[in-house]
Amino acid sequence: MKWGLLLPLAALGVAGDVPRQAVADPCRFIRDGVFTSLDYRDCVDLLPPQRFRGTWFVGLEESTFLPAGRPLPAERLLSATQSPPEWEIWLDAGWPEMLELTEGVPEPAGDGDTGRYAVEFIGRRARHAGEYGAGSPQLIVLDRLISIRPAGRVRTRVDLGKHRCTIPDCRAPTLRPTRG
């Protein structure tokens, strides 16, 4: 499968009169002991649509966006002390719509755990900073894809104290190197 375990959960239907227990993300909550999500487009205050160009990073639990004009990383870093700029914006394309957007688009070539796509699209930014997707402070909801093409792959290096490895050379859940 092209996307693997990209998103933790698909959005579930929610009854309007059910009390919610809040968690960090305003669109994710626990109802009857079950973690539930609403689509960002349905629960976040969004600004008017605008055109965006840049690089869409797609990998395990990832859908992030780096606007055009910002340098592409040669290697990405997952660190407790640093947040790479390409993880600042969560690009919400919807699920399973994300699969439909890339249907017929070749896989990005190269060695690495994260695919990159050069994209142009119409989308809406969240009015306020928050914690979106896998912890990104900004959000863009993709409304209409204009163009997409593969732009290679990039490797992610994990540097979490004593745990140093590159994905997929890390062993879950402890993130210990499996090689050298």
C-alpha cells in the first residue's frame, strides 16, 4: 500500500448531543472511551481559500507541507529539541481522499522513508495556531489539487537522546538502532 499507516485514525461519525472529553487537538476527543476525530474542515476556523505551491511530505503518520522558496532538507531530523521547518504545517487532504489525489501519480524515486511531491493547490489556513496532525503548529486544509508530481524521497534521522538511528533502521517501540 502506498501510504502505509499514514493517519492514525479515520474520522468517525459523531452524534451532536454526545458530551466530549477534550484532548490537545480540538477535532479529536474521547467519546464512550473511544478516540474519535472530526474532519478539520468541519471544526477549525479557516481563512479564505488561497493558492499554495511547495513540497508535500508524505510518510508514516505524516502529511506536511513546505512552501515554495524554502530549502528542501537533504535529511530530516526527528528530535526532542528541534522541530524541522518542513513539519511546521500539517497539510490535511482528508482520508481516504488522500489516496484518490495520488492515484496514477508515480511513487517518488530514491532512498528514504518519506516521499516528497511537488504540489500546487487551493487550500485554507487555520486562523489560529494549534496542534494539528502529528503535532504541527499550523494547518492548511487542501480544497482542490491543481498539480502534483513526484519529487524524490528523503531519509529521517532520529536523535532522541540515546536513541539515534535512521528510519526504517529503528526498532519500535524503543527506537534502538537495528544496524551498526
